[in-house]
Amino acid sequence: MSGKTLLVLSDGAVFEGKNFGAEGETTGEVVFNTSMTGYQEILSDPSYRGQIVTMTYSQMGNYGINDEDRESLHGPKVEGFVVREYMDFPSNWRSSQSLGKYLKTHKIVGIEGIDTRALTRHLRDYGAQMGIISSVDPDPRSLLKKVRKHPGISAFDLVKDVTTKKKYFWKEGCWQWCVVEKAAPVLNVVVYDFGVKFNILRNLVEAGFDVTVVPARTAAEAVLEMNPDGIILSNGPGDPETVTYGIENAKKLMGKKPVFGICLGHQILGLAMGGRTYKLKFGHHGGNHPVKDLKTGRVEITSQNHNYCVDINSLRGEVGLTHKNLYDGTEEGMQHVELPVFSVQHHPEAGPGPNDSAHIFKRFRKMIEGVYAKKN
């Protein structure tokens, strides 16, 4: 850890701490995550591209970093990392390096020693907003000018930064504690990579799928030529309205194959059907959000990471609401009234978080099997 480091928000709020990880300066939308563990999975989640993540739990770095618990290739995807207390001496038999070294290696600027409770309360009161972390510029006024020049992450297509460059096949299943049971015979699915987490792919394998992952801009016609049994629209970062190619492809895929959307994929489906999306005040980020499955009445504790929601009322007559967030009543899932299309806003794959919703991957499989049963 080195000297004075500042976090300045676009509304003028200033927080002073110390640098850990890489030194330098970084700008992003500041959000908070309520998970107590799983910082490596959070850091490597492509959905956080463009954002500076604040952890509400007090200590980070206790168990270090290992080579397995990652949700994407090529290191962390966050723009910056904010913690209350950084633990520089990890203790875990799986640890291969410290959190600070991991961030430094991948040139991610971190700040520790600030009052993250006060920062979280500020974001809850005034909303998620752009911020800047700097260990090289000690002048808050200078930093405020810089951050206010940023147009905001909604001005950019962040998916292009995190999607795969070429098609690949995925074979690895879940770790042994996953609750999804394997199914047979094997079905084939194509996953649009808008920033897909590895645990989505693992859960698909466990549910009995052969998995092919394709770049975000892959034409719908090319996917249909592969003749998959189903299509997944994955999670990813940013404003769904910037992913115009994803929306256009989704329009062409619905009605041709069963489609399942997760998080950003859910939002893309909503826009493809002619609906609207809206931005939440400070987003949902964490592993403790209660969601009610309106079909079964079951309440599941879910993992979440999104700033936008689909306005189900804008799709009245097209879809039915399937899931509801019990914290704030926002929409968490939908199913088309006629076509084999459904989606959820939360993350059924967890990683990190509880596995209450892992059964949703089997629900998608049953949807596909139902389509085949009708044809036969």
C-alpha cells in the first residue's frame, strides 16, 4: 500500500484513502456490492466493465486469489476497486497470490481505508454516478473536472470490450457443490457472449447441454445454420440500448428456436419485443436479493448484478411476469405468452452467491423438450 489516494464522485463528494493494487487513475460508474465473499468472481465478472465496485463488507483479500475461481479470462474486468480494509496477508491453501498483487498485475487501481458505509449510504441517497480514483493527482478540484467530462457509461457499447473474438466450445461442468442434476440425452445450445460468466456455461453443461459460445455480433442466420436446440443470450455490461446488433439478432431468433436470456440478455429480449428498459437508482449488486417465483410461490435468495430493468408494462400482452424482487418490487423475469422465450434479470448461476435459482437451467431444458414433444 502506498500514499494518499482520492475517490471523487461527479456530485463533488470526496473520499480519501490509500492506494492498493496498481497506482494511477481510473474513471467509472461507482456502484456497491453487498456480497460478503466472492471478490475474485466479482472482479472477473464482465458485467462490471465500466464500473468501479465498492464492497460493503469490511475486509477484502483474506483468502487471496487462486487460479480457478474466476468468471472470465484475462483478469479483472472492473475499472477500479474500493474496500474498507485490505488484508495483505491471505490465508488459504488454494491462494496463489494476494488481491493487491492481482490488481497490480492487471493494472487495476484500488483504494482502501475509506468509510465504505458512508459511501454506500451516499450512493443509495443520490444514486450510482461516475467517479474517479487517483493516486497520482491529489487535487479534488482537478479530479472533479476530469470526472464531469466523462459522458457516462451509457454512451458506450461495453459489450464489444468483453465478448469473445471467436467461437469456442465449453465442456466443464459445475464444481461439486452445485445443486443442478445432470440430464440426458445431451442437447445443443448456442450462447451469445455479451460478457458471459463461466458459471453460466458450467450450469448449462450440468443441465445436459453441449455448449457453443459465439461472439456478440454473430449474425442470427449464422446461429440458425448451426441448428441448435436452444439459444442463450448472456449477461453483460452497460446500457442494453447500446447493443443494437444484439437486439436485431434477438428479433430474428424468437419464434425460430427456444431462447433464454439472463440479465443483459433479458433486457435485450425486452427491447427486441418492442418494450422499454429503465435505469435503477443505484442498481442491484450482491448475493442476498430475495426473488419470488410467481409460478411456484417459492422465494429464492439470488445473486444480482444489473443497473437496468425491463418495464414489463411496456410489454403487456406479449409476456407474463414470472419473477419479482421482494426488496423493491422490480421485475425479475418474464415469459412470452406464445413463443418458447423466457428470461430472468437475476443470475441463476450465482458465482458468487447462493444456488437457489440453479434449477432455472433445467427449466430451460424442459422448455426445449416441450417444443420437441409438440412437433412429434
